[in-house]
Amino acid sequence: MKQALWQDPKIWAGLNNPDLETSDSDILIFGIPYDGGVSFRAGAWEAPDALRNITYTISPTTEDFESFAGLKLKDMGNVEGDSRENIFAKAESLTKDLVKNDTFFIMIGGDHSVTIPVQRGVDAALNEPFGIIHIDAHFDLCHDQDGDTLSHGSTERRALELKNLQSIQDIFFLGIRSIESDEVNFYNENPVQVASAKEISRRGVEDTLKRVKKQLAHLNKIYLTIDIDCLDPAYAAGTGTPQFGGLTSRELLDLLEGIFDLPIIGMDIVEVAPKLDASLTSVFAARKLVTEVCGFISKKQAKKRGNAV
């Protein structure tokens, strides 16, 4: 029987250990290859395996020339099912278990609708407030899109229904440069915390990070969701709804580094659509993000182990 891609120990820079106990893992990775929540171009369902396929050749090192070769990483495969209801239920249950186990995880989408069950799982696992950092070209605050309340444009509107997400001010939006007609009134009537792509470009990453950290400083747990279209299409063309004027790759990497000073408990990367760009810029961008996050988590784990000695 042919080995599934997610079971190959050579993926994720040769660190994948599918036999690793969940409780012993530093990072767990899983995919949700679903894009039935899109309002425009599809293709994000292919991202989890497309991303795995380009991790054979990389080294377990960061852009700061540091190794994370000792990181204990496990790929759990893909969450799949015969309906959206089934897929979302499985994703919520899996995430709940991971958060209860206090294991950092990375979910690879899928369109942005797959973040909905993951954030529900985070919420179900916790008995305390948590926050969300939403890096995207779009707010995803639509009540629905064409009657679909679980669309990729409704991600954070659904988050506002969670018991432990106490306020719209506990979500910080970064990189935004587009707003839907039915989001305008909501935006004008609520204290939405946002640093647009334009503002980040003009005020700088350091100033932006100060705002984010000050706003979310009262929280002990924060979830991070990254829509690859936060990047300008020049850096990530393969996505369903690209928006001109986005973050540069440098800005995103610097934001990511600063964000991991905060208590990030899990994250996702969504809306990578491999077939929409033959050069796979979005897939390679996602790979870089995962690689750097592995470095951040490796440092945190080393610090924990050092403190435990």
C-alpha cells in the first residue's frame, strides 16, 4: 500500500514524525483541503499537499541562520469528509483536543471558511478569553455571502459569536485594503481594531506591532490566521481574491516575528490556490511562513526546557 504524503518523514525539512505522540509534539500540522466557501475563484483545496510537496528540499533553518533541527514535528494529515458539516465538525473536534493538550498547531487551508471550525474548536477548549490576529486583504466580517453564513467572507463575523471572544476589540486586523458593501455599516458602528496595508506601509512595522501588543496585552491566548492574499499579488499571485497594494514579503515576515512575542497558541495559512499561479509564488510564500514559525516555536521550546532544568 502506497504511503500517504503526510506520512512521509522527509517532508517538512525532514522533521516529520507521523508516529510521534501528540502530547510529545512541539508542532502539529494538519490540512483542511476544502474550498466550498469561496465567492470567486476556487483552487485552495489543493494547498495542503502542494505545500507538503515543496518541503522535501529545504533545511530546518531560519532566515536568521538558526537551526530548528531538534523540533518535534508531526503531520496529522488532512481533515476530510463527505460534506461541509462533517468536515467542520471533525476540524472543530481536532482543534479542541489540540488546544486542551496545549500543543501548538498549524492548519493549512483551504479557503478562509475553514478557519471557522478551527476557531470554534479553540473556543470550546478554553475557559478564558482569547484573541485573534487576522492578517488578510479583507475583513471577513460579512454576515453572509449569497446567503452562506459559513463563507470565506464571514470568518470573523462568526468568531464574534464565540463565548470566549469577548469583544470585537479582541480581534486585530492587519493588512486590510478592501471592504464589502455589507461590512461598511458594521465597520462604522463598531470599534474595529485595524492597521491597513496602507497604514503599515506608511507608519512601519515596528509602530504597528506596538499597537497590536498594547491592544491584546490583557490576553493569555491568541489565535493567528493568515490569508495569503494579505501579500501583494506580486509576492503571492496564486490566490482566489488578490488585492493590489498589499503587504510586502518583508513586512509580513517582520510582522510575524513580532507577533510571536505574544502568546500564540495556534495558527492557520489559508487561501493558497496553487493552480492560479504556475510559478507557485503563494505556495512558496506559505512554506516560508511555516519555516519561520518553526524557528519561533523551536526557540520557545528551548527556553521552556532551559527553565525546567
